[in-house]
Amino acid sequence: GENVEQHPSTLSVQEGDSAVIKCTYSDSASNYFPWYKQELGKGPQLIIDIRSNVGEKKDQRIAVTLNKTAKHFSLHITETQPEDSAVYFCAASKSNDYKLSFGAGTTVTVRA
Amino acid sequence: KAGVTQTPRYLIKTRGQQVTLSCSPISGHRSVSWYQQTPGQGLQFLFEYFSETQRNKGNFPGRFSGRQFSNSRSEMNVSTLELGDSALYLCASSTAGYLENEQFFGPGTRLTVL
């Protein structure tokens, strides 16, 4: 089955700096890569996603890049703010599989 | 539009008991998936239902089961509870077709087994 690895497991950044989280996947058939943000006591919230026919996608301060050849994708958060502090999960999915395979998560702390 | 709702939010059971968790998807969503989240294993897929049919199942023992009703609401059941079943159980819903793998999660049910 699909194996998604996520690094780093923890990330501490100064407010205003950028944060980058990287994930690799094993199944070349995977074609959908979402990122979720989970705050304490809440369920994961979809923040951005990318499909395999696109190399990069941006939404305000958040961007995701995908390298299909190398089978890795990354989340970039610019101008970090204290409210960006949370656990972030990457995931991978393929058509007609109806499930997400998640990375282990990255705890991001933004220092004021 | 209301999000995914899960009931109850918290549950305490003892070993050997059984439990039923409920999930109401976003209006218009026909696919419901269940995940188990633990500190040690992370987020693991349990099963997915669409139009009352299970389309995929994760690697969990037969004590874990689920079903979906005609209104797309779903329940999952865990029988003969074990201490290791303590976890946050998350339900996610999605629409059909091209966007069907965009899954939106509920707040989860926190199950504690004593």
C-alpha cells in the first residue's frame, strides 16, 4: 500500500519567517495530495491540495509544490503568524481508492 | 453550510463493552470515511462508504464495523473494546465524482477505554 513519509516532525520558526514541510510517497499511481491543519481538540482542516497534473499551487501565504518524478511534495508557509501554530499533515490518494494515506504529522510552533 | 457532525464528542467505556459512533456528513455529500487517530499510529483509514456500500476497508480487525444509511449518515461500531482502541475517531465526508477525494473532517469522537 501507499507509504507517506513526512519531515520534520517538529518545526519552530520565528514569526514572520517561512516554514517548509516535506513529504514523500511510494505509490506512483497517487494523484491527489492534500494538506491538513489540525488544532488542539479539533479535526483536521483541509488547507490546500494539489493534483498530479499541476506542479505548484498557491493560496495567499500557503503554497504546495509537487515533483512527480521524485515522488515528493512540500508545503510552504510564508510570513508565519502565531495562529499558524498547529499540527500539519500531508496525505496522498489515488483514483478509485477512496482513502487518504497520511504522513505522521509536523508540529509547527511560531514564536512571537 | 454545516460541517461534518459527530456524536458523541466524548465517550468512556470499559474493556469488553461495545460502542457505536455516529457521523452526519456535509449536506449533499454521499461518501463517508472513518479514520482512527492515535499518538503512536497517527491517522489510519478504517473504511469508506458510498450509497450504503463499503468501497474500501483498512487493516483493522473484524471488531470494527460500519454502515451507511440512505440519508448518507454513517455509524461505526467497535465490539469487545480493548485498551488499545482508545483514540480519536474521525469521520470525513466528500462529494462524488472528480472531487471525491477531497475529504472534510468532523471534530471527532474521543473514545477512552478503561
